[in-house]
Amino acid sequence: MPHVEDSFDFPKFVELHKPQLDTSGVPERYWETLYLKLKNEVFDAGSSFGMMKVLDAEDEDDFTWRIVVTTEDEISLDEKKHIYLIDHAWTYRLETARQQLTEIPGLVERMCGLMDLPFHDNSDRTQLVEDVLDTMWRFNQTYKIGNAQHGTKEAQSIWYILDEFGSRIQHSENPTVRMVPFFYAPSQISYTIMWPVTNLAEGDEVCRNYVESVMDPLYRKLRLLPWQPNVFTHHSYKPKDEDPQTFSQYRINETLPEGEVKREPLSLDRSLKVYCDVDEVKEYLTDSRFELIESEDDADILWVREHYKDYKTFAEQHPQNFINQYPYDSVITNKDLLTLVAQRSKSKDVSGDGDLNTLSQYFPKWLQVTYNLETELAEFVSYYQHRENEGLDNHWICKPWNMGRGLDLHITNNLNYILRLPETGPKIVSKYIEEPVLFYRDDLSIQVKFDIRFHVLLASVNPLKIYVYEYFLVRFSQKPFSLDHFDEHEKHFTVHRYEQNVINLNKLKDVDFIPLFNSQYSSHSWDKTRESMHAVIKDVFECSVSKPPPQGMPHSPQSRELFHLYDAIIFPGESMHAVIKDVFECSISKPPPQGMPHSPQSRELFGIDMMLKWATDDKGERYMQPVLLEVNYVPQHSRICSAHPETYNDTFAALFLGDLDNTKMTVL
């Protein structure tokens, strides 16, 4: 790599990197030395430190690495020269890790050597790749970069493994150095920088704190499990009870009207004026009873993508108007809150001790066992270890609290992998569906996963009014399903529209899907299956309005909104409609902040996505069970609108005119 040109002097370095230096806590006395080493690519840690292999006294084949001070001169905190660059041996995104290990010459061999994994010239390279992917979570580090190419403001996590020197620096509760990633702008390269936090003499060990941001003693032990194995089966795996503070902590409070909003009906002798910033609505809303305008102030209806927060001012200034959102709808659109809301369902089995495999005493049948890795890490680890001891399947899917577009999703049975993911942001972890109902794709001659997206309208919280649109969207995986290679997006996920170079994208219409489903599963009619999913949806919404904000959604006469709920499940004697109903009932069962409050100005359109899994009843007979995964806010509708251009006309007529006669809606 060529050296950075001489015109890039120290003042420019500070100007460009000061925010990063301050955030990382790099002492100012080291800045100039760091500048010179970065500019000239000086890797001189070897002049002061060395690697030591420490053999086990009882087993010489067992050993550990230590990094120690080798220079005779004291490494003093006061000396500005003692900051060091450490190279990154491998930098990657998780979705490309397997491909890079397979295709980059020498990479898998280097990683095996760095991780002390046995290999030789005749080793099975496929198995070596699996060994590295399984072991790397004791070595991985991470930072984030922008992610605009995927259509989101959320940063994307980049993972990296330090070189042999950096990877062998051990953990200590009393660290002697600090290490942080550092992005050097002129060369566009990331390094790790290391500096002492105490004076060091020859022979002293160089060690760092692997979990320096974790203060709670129990959580430190949990987060250190990749390096310090421990047993937590003595800890209860019961999910924590619902805490009202969970619904308001780290979230922007929403203002509600003071008292009941008294709104006069809008005059229907003219077109209702709609201000909208969603392109699909602008394209497909053609009903002459509605008029798209450019002025937000002159609109009768606001249909906006950004989250609305000030319902108090909206009610005071525009008491007759509508908005396409409900206050505190985050109780179902945020995955961590949705889990709490769903546990209010009356469909839980509270009659006995429950089932270890499903925890049916804590979760409704339509929700996979789910834990919040920020607040329930001990409970999750205990449950994981109990399942492991009983030989139960232990594959899990990890998702961020609030990120759509299929981003930052992880499927694994590797506990170390799961325990490292909170470093990239708050996550929930849900039991992965190991036996989904599959669909035979005649175009590829394979059995694949699929999910269903329903479009559901919430017209009122009090009384609860829910409409389900007749048309729905079916999405398919692109590769045959199997419980392996969980980093293969096209095998385990159905959302591909943000992926490049996707082939074989099956855009089967709903009207064509139904007869094919019925022919493949003749004993499970689509009509009954759909009704059970609808029941789950209603249950969630009834739970979400059962508490006041911020634990629930208030009644909002002016609001109307669209949601997407992902992956639901079917159980005996209930229809998809029953599932939808259950979802809504849960979401309104508590007042805010734990539920959605009554809001006369609010109307909201939800898209409900569901999957089906195979389950077994008390008689040993298998049945299809709907499973709810998530609720998405302001989803894209391009595919369903292209198949059914009247979608938004029907939606607006039902929500804002109460016209159900000429729309294809089912009332729950």
C-alpha cells in the first residue's frame, strides 16, 4: 500500500479523525505517534512484545497463548510512543464468510492456524470451513459502516479477525492495554490500535477486557461464555414479567390529546384531500372520492412514512382530520415489545407445567419461544442449555429490535455466535422453525419455505374494528429447505427484493397459489388455514390496546395505518382469522404505554406475514400451526399492487369512508 502523501499533516489528521479519537477514548498524548504510524504503516509491536505458548502441566497437547512484554525498557504511560497498530487478518460480512473461506487461496488455512484448529494437506476443506465458521466467534471483532445501498439508514455490521498477534491477547478483569478499531480515512483502511492503561515491565502480560462495556456481574459472566464456559441451568428460564418501563425506556414519548377528541364527520359531498409521501399510494390511489394534494396543511388525510409523535397538537389544530398511524403502535412494530404483547394472549396453556419444547405456559401457540438478549440473556442461556441437555433442536434466529428489509438476521445453533451478536445492537432471539410447511415449486422441482403476507386494516380500537383484505402476497425461498448452511439467504429466507442477482424469483399470484396449496395439502384446506391466521392477528391487536401508552396503543379517532406482521402459525380448531383476531386483542388489551390507546383520528393499514409449521397434538396427529414473527411499519406494496391495482382504492374506501360494500374485505 503506497504511503499517504506528505501534504496530509498532523493538524489535518486531527481535524479529520478527532471525533473518532474522542469517542474511542484515545489519550491525546498518543495522537501524533498514531498519525505517524498510520501514515507510514508502521507495525512495530514486535519490538516491544512477543507471543508465548504456555503448555498445560498435565496435557502437553493443551496450551494457551500469552502476549508478554519483551523489551527491557519500561512501557510507561507517560511516553507518547507507546501506541501500536494491529493488522486485521480477515475482514468480512457474515453473508460472504463461507464464500471467502472457500474461494480465497490460503485464507481457511491461515484461520485454522490462527485459531489452533488441526489441519494438514489432505484435510477436507469443506470441513475446515465449517470448523472456522464454528470457532471464529471466540476471535471475531466488529464495527459498523453505512448501509445506504440497501435502502436503509441503519449501519451494517462488519466483522474482522485480528492478526495472530492481536488474536492471542487474552481477557482479564484487570487489563493492561486497551484496543479499539480505528478507520484511517486517507487510505480507507481499518486497523486496531492498542495502548497501555498501566505501566508495564519486561515479562508482564498484555491483556485486555473483552466485555469492557458490560458492568452487571451476571451479564459479564454470560457474555464471557465464549471464552469462559459455564453452566446456567440453575437459573430460571421463565421469561421476565412485563415491565411498564420497558415500553418507554430508550423511546421517544408520544403526546396524546387531553380528553376525548370530538370530531365532526368530514363532508362527503367533495373529494377528500390526501397528503401523501409514499410513492405507491400516489401511483395507485385513483378513486375519484380522494384527491392527492401537495400541501400538508390543506389535507383531510395524512398518509406519511415517517413516524408521527405529536397527536396532541394534531388533535388541537386538525380535529376533523385523519392520519395513517396509531399512537404507540411500536408495541407491535418493535420486535422486543411485540413479544411482550403476544404473551398476554389468552391462548396460552396455563393449566399445567407446560412443555419444555414450546414453553406453552408462557407463549401462545402462534409465537415461537422468544427472549430479549438485552434483558433476558440469563433466561435464554438457561433455556438453551436445558434444551441441549434434553437433546432438543437448538437452532435460533436472531433479529434486531427494530430493523426491517430482512437486514441483520442470523440463524444458528452456536451459542457463542448468539452471545456475540448484542455487540452489534439490541437483539431478540426466537426459536427457529425447524419443520416448516413447505411448498413444492414446480418451476424448480424443489420443496421450499414460503410465507404469506396479509393486509389488515385497523379502523378503530374502541370498539375494535379489524378488516382483512381478500388478496395476499406469497413469497418463496429459492433453494430447497434443509437444516444447514444457515448463511445461505436464498435457502432460509423469503424476502429477496433487496438482494442483487436473485434468480428464480417466483411471483406466483394469490389466486394461483390457493389451488396449488390445496392440491399439495388436500387434508388442510386453504380457507380454514387462512381463518386461523386471522385469529392470531386479532389476538395481537386486542393485547396491544389493553394498557395505556406507552405500553399500548390509545384510541385515536383520526389515525389510520398499515402494518406488516411476519410469519404466523395454524392450530387445531382455529382459523387464520382466529390468529389475526388474537394478535389484535393482545395489542389493545392494556392501556398505553403497554398497549395501543383509543385514537379517533387514527386509521392504520397493517400487512400481516405468516408462516406455517408442523406441530403435533395430544393424540399424536400432525397439524399446521400459524406462527407470528414480526410487524413491519409502512411496508412496500409494489408486488400486490401490480397484481391488484385496486388495493389502495379499497383500503382508503374502507378506512376513511366506511365503505365495505364494494371492497374485498373480511370483517373480524
